Amino acid sequence: MRGRRGDRMTINIQEHMAINVCPGPIRPIRQISDYFPRRGPGPEGGGGGFREAPAGLAPLALAPPVALLGATTPEDGAEVDSYDSDDTTALGMLEFDLLYDQASCTLHCSILRAKGLKPMDFNGLADPYVKLHLLPGACKANKLKTKTQRNTLNPVWNEDLTYRGITDDDITHKVLRISVCDEDKLSHNEYIGETRVPLRRLKPSQKKHFNICLERQVPLASPSSMSAALRGISCYLKELEQAQQGSGLLEERGRILLSLSYSSWRRGLLVGIVRCAHLAAMDVNGYSDPYVKTYLRPDVDKKSKHKTCVKKKTLNPEFNEEFFYEIELSALATKTLEVTVWDYDIGKSNDFIGGVSLGPGARGEARKHWGDCLQQPDRVLERWHTLTSELPPAAGALPSA
């Protein structure tokens, strides 16, 4: 409302209510940390320097964000990783532990608690839960999720989530994405914030403690113009290239845990199909109905096929089935064990998920596993293997078996 110069500005009650009584939580000032001094890398080292405040504002001494949020002391022997994000701390802090067990090929993620989360509901609270994804990789196949804590901005989960089939190669090039979301029963769940941890920062069998500010999700380039669209395509191709590195340019379709043992007294090979992890989703519901087939090639009489039962609607099936091949050890040296995983479909051909071949012509871990089995009779050897999209020629003729 405008008035003459020198007159006092007036405002009616409707405009007053519209300005000051807006529903919803009060939004924090973006980049509020710019108004206060922050410790940064100074000339003396050890983070002793300060960043100057904007002109006209007196510098204020503030406690570190972790202290303000009441961070707890990690367990003895756990390595601490805690820092303040360059973005605002208004999204909250997340506290968790990570442990890579090299012997069992597992990654243990202990989601402990969050503090000071951003309010997402009209009551000024949220219903938060945590999602985990391994990148690069199919989100649905490797997603893990905690329970939802109701009506709180300081949730406590204390939940342990475990990834199986994690190899040293995964630790080298994969990243764990941890997202905090707000559950809404009547609409889509809302995203609060996330953090990403490169697994190469973990040391085998050593727990690492994290207390980290959540950050906003990095938005993709908007395809509103041709240049933005080209940038988006470039980013996609770069991520695809990184995902295919180390897999022989073959798409990774999951992992399978196999056990091999040559029995000298039974004179045969015992093959154990233990479990699969992070399988590719083949059905419209985002899951698969997987089963496993094994062949011992070459198979002149076509009698070497074995097949597990079907596990319904899962990407992490557990089979625990064993198959026996009666064969002499000397003859086994020229054979190849072909293991394929399929998605069972009623009324149409089954979908190929992935496969792996173990034998003298294999490479890497598959060849080593086979060689160790022949060199160490009567010993059970369990190893994880990566399933790829390469369909064996012999398996292509039997999609519905």
C-alpha cells in the first residue's frame, strides 16, 4: 500500500493475516551460515582460520553444529567421520556406522539416529525413514530400508541393514547413498536429504562412525533448452561408462554365492546354490521370481541339468540347495560349470537374469574358484560371483526350461 511521502504506512487486517499467519512450518534462511564466521583452513593449518562475515554484520561466535545438535560419542575403537556441510544444516544430521567384513563379503550399515530434521508435515514434524542404495547399480535391486518413526524430528532407529556379496572391487569403486525421507500415507513420500559415502573410505573389519549433515539432492539438468539436454545426456553416458568399468563392458545383473567341493569318496562334484543378491528386476512389480539352473559342459548326453525351486517376488533369494555330478577328478579338469539365473513367468518364456561360468576358460574369481576346488578335494569352498548379461549360447536354446 502506497502513501504520500512522510505519511505513516498502514495495512488492513486481511493483509496482515495473509502475511503473518501463513500455514506450514517456518522456512529457514537459505545459506544462513554465510552470516556467521566459520572455521576453515587457515595459514596455520588445523582449521584455525575464520571466514569473514558480510559487511555490516558483527561476527558472532557459534558452537559447532554437532555440539548444538547433541552428538553422542561413538563406541571405543570406531573411527569417527563428522563434518559440517557447505549447505545449510536445516535438513538435519544423520548418525550411522559402516563395517566391511572382508571374510564374509558383507557390508553392515547401522542406522543409529537423526537430529534436527527438516519439518515436512503441517504439524511441524515428520515421519522419517532411511533408504540405502549402492551406486552404480539398479536402485530397486539393492535398496534397503529402515522402519518409519512417527511424528518426530529426532528419530532413533538403531537398525542394522546388511548388503551381501560385497567384494573388494565394490569397495574400490562403489558409493553408498543414504537418503532420509518422510512417509506420507495419502500422497507421495517426500525427500528430506541425503549423504553419499565412497566405500573406498572403509577399512576391512574396522567400524567407521559417521555423524554428517544431510545435503540436498543434486538436481539433474533441466531439458528446457538444447544445451541443458545435451549436458544431461553427457552426464548419463559418463555414469554408464563408469558403471561398466571392471565388468568387461557387460551389464551386472546381481551376485550369486556358490559352494564347490569335490568328494573323493563319492567321486563327484558337489555344487551348492546358496543365495543370490541384488538381482535385476524383470517383472512390472519391480521384483523377479528367480530360480537357478546348472550345467556341466560339454554335455553330450544332455543329462547334467539341475534346477532349484522358484522363489517368488524377491531380488535376494536364499536357496540352500545342492546338486551332485558323478565324475572323475581328471575328467573334471576339462569341464565348465555353467550357472544361470532365470525369472519364472507363467504362460510365456522365462526371462534370463544373469549367468556365470566356472572352468579353465573362465577369468578372475570364477577361474580361481574352479582351480581351488580341483586342487583341494574334500574341502567346501564358498565364493561370491558376479552375474552378467552375457547369455551362454547353450542356455539360449532353453529359455522355458
